[in-house]
Amino acid sequence: MMPPAGYVAVIALLVLLGDAATAVAGIRVDAAAMMIRQPSDSVPTFREAPAFRNGAECAGGDKVNVAMTLDANYLRGTMAGVLSILQHTACPENVVFHFLAARMDGELIAMLRATFPYLELRVYRFDPSRVRGRISRSIRHALDQPLNYARIYLADTLPPDVRRVIYLDSDVIVVDDIRTLFSVELADHVVGAPEYCHANFTTYFTDAFWNDPELSGTFNGRRPCYFNTGVMVMDVDRWRTGGYTRRVEGWMAVQKQKRIYHLGSLPPFLLVLAGDIQAVDHRWNQHGLGGDNVKGRCRGLHPGPISLLHWSGKGKPWHRLDARRPCSVDYLWAPYDLYRPTSPVLEE
């Protein structure tokens, strides 16, 4: 029996990955692997990434804006995600990274710059007080962290010259040219993302929501479908002019009063945008690889082509690999891991 197409694509991907210093089509790579000294126990140690350079076809190309959060707890995932983007785009020097951090940690930022010395990046402080009074307890503690809500405030944080941005969670690996995702046609929509209309949409909200016609009526005239907010293309101008930040905050205020959902920042996005986004090819979010939100059980890949792997859910590949209890999909993340432990690992 032939294996599913998705697995064939992934096996081919692993063969192509090889060493991080291997040349990728359209890119010249300067091999560099110097060790970066850890300034303190609070910031992990990473190898310096190779210097990826533009090919000739990139001259005069548009900038590709990518936004991620910057948090010591997820730094290892962020580093891997950045490396994957640079390694698989033909124009890595055209990518600009925008990082949102809860505090301007000098050591954290220094480690980021030392790991990617050739990277064009900007770091912005996201004030946690903007959301602390709006957050309701969810089913998983990690979903309640203020930085998890920073994506709501992207348009308020980014400078005016950024008119379109891709938002990515820190647990993704991109295995395709990020320019393809950045250039998707949004038409009149403010957000583009893969939609999953087969999912049971009613489970994202409580009975109190569905039994209140005034609340559930928000979906009248729409065909709402689930989408994952960890991978989004956003029209920043349209978000600003449409007042979408205030709309999302409005539903967070309702949640504080009536408990209308159980997850973190996802449901208010769905309440405002579900059924009114630009659908993007599913290959751009092979999500759920972290397992469920409670136990983080292993999950396999869905059949079909893959451009982005997303370890959404409780389990993170770096934790499972370190614990020597990895899921099979975690080996797809490992080639992008720049982490270098400060103490030797003893083999059993």
C-alpha cells in the first residue's frame, strides 16, 4: 500500500533539509556556526545561524513583514521558526521580522541578534496591562498569558509603513517560500487564513452563548468556520480603519460577564471574523501537531501538500525531544533547532 501523499512530501522534505548550511534554490549561503556564549541562566544558548542571501531575482523586491512574539519560554521555537523562513525563501534579505515582547529584555534581544546577525528585525514592547483586566481563565494556563493576546494589537503596535503583515505563532516551521503566503489576495477581507468548515464550530462557545439570541445572532448572515489565529495574513490598514481591535475587545468584555467561551484569544477573533475572512490553502497551516489542549497526545500529519507545520496544542517539539518522548512529527522540527545546551547530555 502506498503511503499518504503528505508523508511522501515530508520524507522528501527531510532529505532536502540536510545541513543548515546547504544552499537552497535562489539563495547563497555563507556557512557559519560560531558558538554564542550564554549571558545568564535565563536565556538559552544558540548557535549562530547561516547568513542567507538574496538571489539575483530579488533585486528591488517588496519587503515581506512577519510578526511573532518574543518570550524566553518560547525562544527556542521562535529561533527555529525564523531559521525555517530564511532557509526556504528565495529572498531572505527581503524579510523583515517584527517581534512583540512583554518587556524589553536586553539579554533576550541580544541573543536574537547574535543568532541572526544579518536579520532585519524590530522589537516592540507590548504592554501586558492592556489586556490583563480583559483576560478570562481558559482551559490551559499558557493561553492566559498577556502576550498570547498581542496579535489583537498588531495594527496598534506596528509603524504606519507596515500595511500588510503575516502573524505566526512561535511553534511553527515554514517549509515553503513565505512570499507566497504574503502575496495571497485578500480582496475586501481584513484577514486571510486557512478555514476548517468541517470542524464543529458550536464547541468553541458555551451553551450560555448559543442560548442567547442576542449573542449568537452575531453570526446571522455569515457562515462561520473555524480558523487558527496562529497563522494569519493581515491587512493592517483595513484593521486600523475598521476598528477591529475595539471589536475584539468588546467580546472579551462580554466574556468577563457571561463566560461565553473556554479558550484564550481565539474565540473573540472567531466572533468578529469567522465567516468573513479570505480562505487560504490548507497547506499553510498543518496545525494540531502539539496534540490536544489537555494531554498533548501525539497526532499525525493530514494527507496533502505541506507549506507550514504548526505544533498548536499542549505539546511542543523541543520539550518532547528533550524528554526523549518525541512524537514522530517532532523529528520534522529538529533540523531547525539552533539550541545548544550549556551542559553535556549524558547518553543512557
